[in-house]
Amino acid sequence: MIIDTLALTLIHKALLASALLGLMCGVLGTFVVVRRISLVGDAISHAVLPGVVLGFVISSQLGDPRNPWIIFGSATIVGLISMIVVRQIIATTRLKADAALGIVLSGFFGIGLFMKRSMLDLMDSAGGLDSFLFGNMATISETDLQAVVIVGVVLTTLVLLLMRPFILVSFDSLFAETLGYPVKLLNLVFYTLLTITIVVSLQAVGVVLVSAMLIIPAATAYLLTDRKIHMMLLSMFFGAGAGVSGSFISASVSSANIANGAAMTLVAASFFFITCLLAPRHGIVAKWLKSKRQRHKVTTENALKAIYKLVEPTGDPRSAITINDYQTERRLETAEAKLQLKALKQQQHIEYLDKQQLTLTPDGLKVAQTVVRNHRLWELYLTSQANYQADHVHDDAELIEHLLDEETVRQLEAELNFPTTDPHGMPIPRPEAS
């Protein structure tokens, strides 16, 4: 099948524009997610609809039915007005930000729909307006693409220049103000850039779904890194990837009649759910594996601690105990006790002297002494430093004993002047390797 030159050109335009819009959404979306103002993006995307309609009307009256600069400018002004209205509602009423945003979102969007229906006679091409509602890159023109490129370059340059103050204000605006940064001006610039990004992205994604492209790529990147620069780069990558892939799917699968905005959003959501599942640190699988390892660690340490407590009165931590001793100490069924001991043997923490008697190995003894030391040190810390009663510290120590690392334990020992007994007079063991 041969694709004619015009169709190929249109596809290339759509893909390029979608990639640029994805990059812009990724850049600003990073700050939206970090600032926790995701609803603001949704509110602006709906609130700019009256400005889009007004831009179409002005363009038609001036003889240029679809001038992108007039449409973008009108929509940006209305978007900024909507944010001013939100701030006034919060400042002059008892309403909180979420209620004010909801009011402005629905109110301005309703006005836009009313204007769209009532001003059809003033527009030469009402059909082009639908692409701003649902997204349609097939209608992009040479002028539209030029506008996207120019806006993308200017916006990216400004964000790079203001990167440090933007990050500082996003995390601690009061600290930024003490350093001499003009916080109010920076916030005005940020919301202006955010509004422009949303307005420019409307043609690709539409009013309804543009907030998804603003939030989902940044949220995906947030699951992969704690560094904000890396987060921004990843967000740009996911945004551009979703833009290009979504536009290609929308253009290729013509029989399915998939809207461009819907396709881009579905691709972005796919990136997010895959990342949410497989992210190395914050993914569901990683957290499940970590939780599983922690449960296994707790079970192992509790088992070794029980054995140590059984042999501790003998004065010889390597003395033998029986399976029945262990079962009684742990209050387990016979099968469960044997299963736990089998796991300890596989980890080389215990060794059997015969079918009934077992003893700790050097490695098992070290782990047992470590967890008992952690338990008793924490009990002593709670009684001496936090004024707990000695009979109220056991449950807390049962939880914390598995979480203390070696550095924290050394700090505790130093703060407690290297104690030898706990609040109950029991000796605090020193692991052989310490």
C-alpha cells in the first residue's frame, strides 16, 4: 500500500506536534505533581473553553477562521482569569481550594458550552472547535505546528532558566522567600506557563483529557526516581512517547475511530500501570517482595530469639534443645514447629545433633544475639529516655527489634553508656562479630 505525500506529511506533522506537546506536558506536569495541584490542571483545562470559543469567534470575524495565536491567546487569558477567580473565592469565602476549583471548573466549562452553541453563526468553521474538546491532530495546519514549536521552545527555555527557583518554591515557598526569591512573581509565571501548556495541548488531547497528559507522565516518572531533574526528564520521555504512540494509533487504526486524545491518554495510562507494577523501588511487585522478605526475616529472627532464650539460662549459647522445647516456647503445632526449624536448618542457622536435639550454629547465634540485643537495648532506651514503665516496653521492642540497623544500635549503646543489662536485669548480649 502506497501512502501519498500529502498523507505522509499530515502524519509527520501530527506526530511531531504530539511529541512536542507531550514534552511540554511532561515538563510542567513534574511541578504539578510535586506541588500536589493536580486538580488545578484539570480546572484550567475546562475553564479555558470560553476563551477557545471566543478565539474562534474573533478569528472568524477577522477573516482568519482558525488563527492559532488568537485562539491560544484568548484561551490563556481566560485560563488566568479562572485562577484569579479561584484565589478570590478562597480569600473572600470560607470555601477551601478544592471547592473553589470545582466551582470554577464546572462554571467556566458550562459557560464555554453555552457560548459554543449560541455563537455558531459567528464562526466560519465550528467543526474545528470540536478538536479542542476531544483532540484531533488530523486537523493540524502548518501555522498550528509553527505555533506549537515556538511555544514549546520558549516554554522549555523559561523552565530551564527558572529551574532552581521553581523547585525551591515547589518544596518550601517560605524558605524561598527568605532567600530573596520573588515567590508571588514566580507563582504567576508558573501558572501562566501551565495555562499556556494546557491551551496549546488542547488540540491534541482535548479539554476533557488534557489534564491526564499533564499528570500521568509525571506521576509515572515519580514512581521511578527521587531526583527532580531525573523525574522531569523521565516525565518528558513518557509524555512524548504517549503523544507519538497515541497519535500513530489514532491515525493507523482508522477503522476503530479512536480519538487522538483518548489514544494518547490510554498509552500514558499503560505506561503508568506497567511502571506502577514493575518499578524497582516503589512498584507493587517490589513492595510485595520487600514485604515478603521482611516477613521471612521477622519469622527467622523470632525463631532464633526463642532458641536463644531457651539456652541462655545454661550459660552456654551453643547448648542443645529439643524440638519439643522449641514447640512449647513458640506455642506452635508440631507441624509448624518442624517447618520453621527446617527453614532454619536450610539457612544454616541451626544444626541437628540427632533426630530430636538441635543447637545454634555460629551464624545462627550471631543473628539471635543481635535481635535479643536490639530488643533489650530498646526496652532500656524507652525506660531511661522516654520514661516508659518497665512493664510497658515489651510490645514496642518486639516491633522495633527487627528494624534497627547496626549504626542506630551503636548510637543507642553510646547514648546509654554501653549498658550490660536491660530494665528487667537481663544481660544484653554482645554478638561475637561486634
